Amino acid sequence: MRNLFAIVLGLSALIAGGGCAVTPTRAVPDVVTCTVPEITVEAETPASQTKSGLGISVAPADYSVKLFRTVTYQPAQPPFAVAIIGTTAPSVYVRKTVSTVGRVAPDRIKFLLTIDNEMPRVFYGKGTVVQFDVGGRLQPVNQRGYTNLLGEILPPRQQQQITIVGPRLSSLTKPSGMIGLFLYDVVTKENEAGVVVEKENFHWYFKYTLEPRTTQASTQVAEGYMPVAQYQAVMASQAASNGQQATVPLAPAYLPATGSP
């Protein structure tokens, strides 16, 4: 009886403060496993290539598992010790779940280009077409992934590094395979009038393997009352982040405090 009184007293104090009255938090250990791509260039296509005085070298991005925290709310049934106290204002009893989610970062195929201009004239990246091939199939690529390459202006004897972004890692549907990177119509020569008179194509092939990586994570659960207005705002925000329509109960799940009309 003494323990029950202590729990009720503590919950009453938190409710009076207008926050979310939290019952004891449960922490559940978890293990997060993700598949991380290991990408290496094939010997048949050297990482560094030079054509007509323009050198381009390519290095794949480094991939790793990063932990992200996700917070979700859902209405719940209050336990007996909490229900007999109730609240002094319309509130919703909610369950808050804080989970650690492992994700591979970056989440797309990315390469770092190092462009070395040894040509006598300025290099312009405009007009270059970028294509990605995964497992023998061309992948759709948004031009925004290499806009910085298209806008590149590099004077002679200068070097610049540019990141280009390809398809999502979900396009790597097999445990191992090949990735092709193609740069078409790269301008390597213009005449005195600025008219393009020479273009080159660059291509690279990479081998990838998907390796499992595990890391420690946890899930924490807490419960308590939340004012209706706050609950509606939280649920609307949660639905928006998930691309869903917000659903708010028409009748809040609350009990009036003892002695309330």
C-alpha cells in the first residue's frame, strides 16, 4: 500500500506540472544490423584517367552505419494505479517509444571526382552527361546529383574535387555485383571563338559487396498523460513526417480527476 501511495503521489505531482506524467521507463537492449557496401575500382579501368590534358580520378564514398533516434507516440490504456487518480484537465494517456534505428550513410551511391586541368584553356563542366550502371542496368539519376559538375569552371593548371550522387543503395539488390560510372561528352577542347571542337568520354567500373555490420542499440518506453492540444500537435507532426494523414481521436482517452464534475 505504501508503494502504491508513493507512485500515485509522484504521478499527481507530474500531472500538476502540466507535462507528461511518466511511469517507470523500460529500456530494451537491441542489436542493429545493416548491410554496408564495400566498393573497389576494377583494375581494367584505373581510378585515375587522363585524356587530352584533362585528368579525372574517382574514389567511392566511405559507408558506415549511423544511429538515428526515432520517437513515436500512440494512445494507450492507463494502468489502474494511474487511472484511479485521473487528471484535472482533458488529457490523453500516451505511450512514448524512443528507438535507435541504424541506417547506412550515405544512403546513395556517391563518388568523389578529382579534376586536374592541364589543358591550355579553362575547363567547363557544362554539357557533361552522367550515367550509373548497376548490375548491367542503367539507373535513373536526378541531374541535381551532379549539378556542381555541370557548373564547374576550372582554370588551367588548377585542381578541384566534386562529389556526384547516384541512385539509392536500394538499387544494389544482389550481395555483390558491378557498378559502372560514365561521363559522356566531357569538353576537352574549344577554339578561339569558344566553340567546342573536342569531347571525351570517361568510364569506370567498380566491384561492390554488401557486408553486414552490427551495432548496439536500445528501445525505451515511457507512458503518461499529455494535454489534448499537445497530443494533437504531436500526432499531426508525427503523421506529417511519415507522409500520412494525421488521425486524432474524437474522444480523448482520459479520466476526470476524483471529485471533478
